[in-house]
Amino acid sequence: MAPDRLDALQLHEWDRLLPEARAAGLLARIDVLLNERGMFNGIPDPVKPHLIAARRIADNERCAIRWEVNRIAHALVGVDTPVVLLKGAAYILCGLPNARGRISSDVDILVPKASIEQVEKRLLDHGWQHIKLDEYDQYFYRQWSHELPPLQHRDRGTVVDVHHTILPPIGRLHPDPEKLLEASVPLKGTKFNVLAPPDMVLHSAAHAFQDGDLTRGLRDLVDIDDLLRHLGEKKIFWDELVARAEELDLCRPLYYALRYSQFYLETPIAQNILEVSKAWRPARTVSFVMDATVDNVITAGPWRKDLCLKLSQELLYIRAHWLRMPPYLLIPHLIRKALRKPHDGA
């Protein structure tokens, strides 16, 4: 739906849109779009409290993220290592368009693997503690994952995810974390860096289409759409994005990001870039199945419980794990997870 049509919606249409937007984590974003266009006063009165509440939640979480970043900086005083803010924290601190109305409760950081124990110790010394995981999950994170087990602050309840790369090292794709760190850009007035513009898009694409199961796929696409619209205003960005995708071994997730953001959100992408990206697409059968499953998940409202949706969700869940680890680890891992609460833990 075009944002310019939001104030024309009738109350019964809002009855459908509100739970969909809430489930997708985009309710506060709709509030932002309405206010940016001066349309908020034109919507039905019963809708306004829902959007105002979402706005307040997003504002509160944005303040919490800023404070958490401040506390992380305090904890890491004297630690001589680059620390790169990722995803929501980076968007908020950089003031990027996709920070508007974005719900972000965790802070993700990237540090060199050689420094990860030092960073972990500093955070533990300053009030963060490991979220309770069983022995297997602790082993899984430390042996096979691209990040430490999540760290939660004992007083604030906020979570920090400490990464040493952006995808599992045992997965199918292997972007070099040293290249990401080397290209990262200092964030003025802080001790932190953020990913270079092309790398920021590639990380978002990898998070959605290589390491994730699209549980909140529409929000992931909105992030990608915002980044591409904003960063793509500079023509050189597109050539840099293609070159960087090839250098970092992230062509396939970028293909999906470009394909689906253009299809669902009409993201403006130059035709020559789309032509280049066709070389990265999967086999026709895989592409057909991917299109069908993604569409089922992206367009599903919170009330949908049918078998087709359930099958699509399970396929994307299995796909995400298949891409994260080789079969000799995947099969026992899935068996172990199936014997516990579904989709719980690592």
C-alpha cells in the first residue's frame, strides 16, 4: 500500500492493518509516515491511540538504545580494539531513515575475534551476565556461532550481542570480518565505528536471507528499502555495492534483497544493477520455491494459521539452519531442538 493512501483508509481497513503492522513491528513506522505527510489528523479517531502508543514505545526504545551504547562505551574504556555498532543501534546513532519508528531492543556489536574474550570480560564486570542457556547451547554459541551467548544487563534487562563476524563460520558463505572491520567508518563523537555503506546493506541482506528465517521479513525488507533509497542517492554506491558483494561472498543474499524489496516495496534499483544480480540467482526450481515461501510469510496476517503458511515457515526455518551449518552438525542439532521446545535456543 502506498503511504500517501493511509489517510484514505476506512475504519474497517484499519481493523485489518493495525494487527498486521503490530505483528510485523511496523506500527510506529506507520505513525512516522502519517506525521511526515501531515496526515495524522485525517485518520479515524479510534486508530490514533494505537499509533501514539507505538510512537511512545519506539521513542522509549530509541532512548534506551542510546543509553545502552553509552554504557557499553563506558565498560570498554581502555580496551584498544575497534567496536562496530550493527543494525538498529547503528541506524539510530547514525540518524538513518530506517531508525524512524524502528523497534530495537538489543544492541549488536562486532569486534575482532582476538578481542572477544576481553570485551566479554569487561561487559561481565560492568553488570551484564549470560542469559541462562543449557550446556549444549553454551557450547553451540562458543564453538560454532558467529557471536557470544547473549549478555543481559542485570538491572536494565537490556541485551548485548557480541559478534566476531556476521555469519556463522561453519555456514555456506564466509564474509571476511577483517575486511568489514577495516572498511568500517568512525562514528563522530563516540568510540564506535559503523559498517561502510555497502557493508551495511549487505549485512542487512545477510541477516534476512542467509542467517534468518524471515520471522519478521517485512520489517527486514523495510530496513533494506530504506538503506537502498538513502544510500543509493549517490550513483557510485551501486557499483560499490556490487563489487563489495562479490568481494565478501554475499551475492546470493543481495540478490534476494534486491528482488524482494523491489517487488514488495518498489525500491528504485537501476536496471543495470538488476541485470548484474541475475547472475547470482539460484536454479529455477529453488527460485520458484523461494518466491512462494517468501510470499506466504511476508503477506501473512497474524490471524493466518493455515497449513500452507505453516509449511512455508518450516521450510524457511530449515533453510536458515541448512545455510548455517553442514549436514553432520545440522541433523543432530535439529533432532536435539525437536526434542525440546520448538525453535527454542540456538
